[in-house]
Amino acid sequence: MVHVKYNDELLRTLKDKVIVLTGGATGIGRATVKQFHAAGAKVVFGDVADTPACELASQLGPSVDYIHCDTTSYQSQLSLFKTAESLYGRVDIVVANAGVANHKDIFAPDADIEIEPSMIEIDVNLKGALFTARIGLGFLRRNRESGGDKEDRGGDIILVSSIAGFKECGGLAVYTASKHGVVGLMRGLYLTAREEGVRVNVVCPWMTKTRLVAGIERGWYALGLPVNLPEDVARSIILCATANRSHKPTPDSPQSPQNPQTTHPGAKLPFEGKIVWVAGGESYEIEDAIQALEPQWLGEENSRVLAKGQAYLANGQTSWDAEKGK
Ligand SMILES: NC(=O)c1ccc[n+]([C@@H]2O[C@H](COP(=O)([O-])OP(=O)(O)OC[C@H]3O[C@@H](n4cnc5c(N)ncnc54)[C@H](O)[C@@H]3O)[C@@H](O)[C@H]2O)c1
């Protein structure tokens, strides 16, 4: 893993950028709305919790808009993005943050298998994030024709998964499946999205002090385990949103060891297809290490052959659509 340090110099790159974020009423989303706003961005956020959301929007003023948006509804998400575009003419950064955890274990011995269980975590955490990413990509690709810096001719999608996106999480099997799905969405999307100038990354918070963790908090503190504040995770989301929007050498002042492209220390550019694990308030990029270790976990020969298959699938000509091959 690489410890990526947050460089708040990059906040200035967010001035007047247009952010669409889901689940902004409370917790991590609320802290993220505040930080984007403080950096001078325009924020249009959705949620289903109208009272705290309206209170936040009126507290922050005219450059922050709240739209009631249930992320499980495609139409509701379309309206959220359309509102942002009608207000500001474009969308630059998309954050798929809305999420829920059902703390009643549907696999518990006393759960009645005669009754169909709730799939709310799949609906909000996975289906909702898929909708956000699909619609978000559709809006970000409209920036291709716009002038300005290369980074502005596309945009950033930041998905919010969880430690449960890549580790076991006892008692939360459906949540874990949904959050593994969000990591899968990043891996499934970033290679094609980058062809259109859109960078896709995923943030995986460990324990973060919001209402989601009320049940485990006391025991957690007793063990002295690391804790994030919502503001820490918000910084990691902003780290992903700004890593590629860094100081750039110009023709007059070309890139050199003395004049490098500056970003968040530790962030490897282009910053796309990354998994940022947030633990104890710090950000750790872990996907590059997972990929680099592949020959160890798959075996060298398997890894070599796999690379050939992956290259075939990603060559730009190959299509899964059998109709296209005819
Ligand atoms: N708190 C943690 O320890 C932790 C750890 C890992 C990942 N996460 C993830 O972080 C994200 C934010 O969670 P949080 O901890 O801030 O909890 P939270 O409950 O404070 O925030 C979640 C927000 O999503 C909103 N929401 C729920 N269903 C929605 C829907 N259908 N449409 C729109 N909005 C909806 C809620 O109203 C709330 O404002 C979630 O995706 C969560 O899974 C949290």
C-alpha cells in the first residue's frame, strides 16, 4: 500500500467546479458537501432525509442545492443530474455516497426463511451506485467538447464502498456483497471511462463515526481500534477528486525533476482505478499493491497468461456483444 498524504493546496482546483453527490444529508456525505463548498465548488446533492438536507443547504447558501433524490430510482437520479446541469451548465465531479446498512442479519439462525428478506443494501448501495455512475458518466462525457484543461474535458467519479468492499464482515453479508459490488463497479468501469477522460476511483472507509456504526462503537473504542471522523473520509473523497487536477508544468515551464506535476504526495498519476482505504483518518492506496502481487496469488504462469487475456479484452476492438462481431 501507499500512504497518500492530503495536500490541501489542491483545494483551489475545485473553485467553481460542479459537484453532484448522493446521500449528502448526514455523516460522510454531509462533511463532503461542506468541504467542497468551502473550496468554492457548486454542490448539488441528493438524499431522502429532507430535514437535515434542507437545513444543510440553507446553512451553506446559494451555491449548495438540495434535491430530494432516492438513489434506487433511476428517474430520481436523472432529475438530480438534470437540475445540476440546468443550474450550472455542466457537471465536473460525481460522488456516489448514499448507503445503508441493515443491521438485522438475514442469515441469522432465527431469521424466518419463509419471508423474503429486505434487499435494501443491494438496492441503495449497489444498484443506486450503478445508476449514479451510469448517469454521471453520461453527463461527464458531455464535457469532451468543452475547452480548458484536459482534466475538465471529462471529470471524476468517486464511488464510496467500504472495508466490507474487500474484506470479510461477519453479520453483514448482504452489505458486504453490495460493497464488493461497488469495488467491482470501479474495476468494471474505469478502463473504458478513462478513454473518455473520466477517472473512476473508489474510497473504502474503515470504521467511521456516523450513525451506521452505533452498534459496535463502544466495544471498538474499548479495543483502541482506529476511528475515522466523517471529515477524514470527506478529505479522501476530495483527494480522489483533485489528484489529477494538480499543478501542471506549462510549455514555458516544462516538466522536469525541478518542476514536477504536483499532486497529493504518494498519489501515482494518472490517479484512476484506485482503491483508497481510509483508516484512522489517513488514506492508503491499495489497488496498485494488489495488482503488483498478482503473480504471488495466482502464480507466475497464470498471471502471465491472464495478462494476455486482459490485453485482448481491453484492446478497444474486442466486444462482448456477439452481434457486433457478425
Ligand atoms: N460509517 C462507516 O463506518 C462507514 C464505513 C464504510 C463505508 N461507509 C459508507 O459511507 C457512506 C456514507 O455513510 P455514513 O456512514 O455517512 O452514514 P449515514 O447514514 O450518515 O449517511 C448515509 C446517507 O445516505 C442517505 N441515503 C440512504 N438511503 C438513500 C437513498 N435511497 N437515496 C438517497 N440517499 C439515501 C441517508 O439519508 C444518509 O444521509 C455509505 O455508502 C456507507 O456505506 C460508512
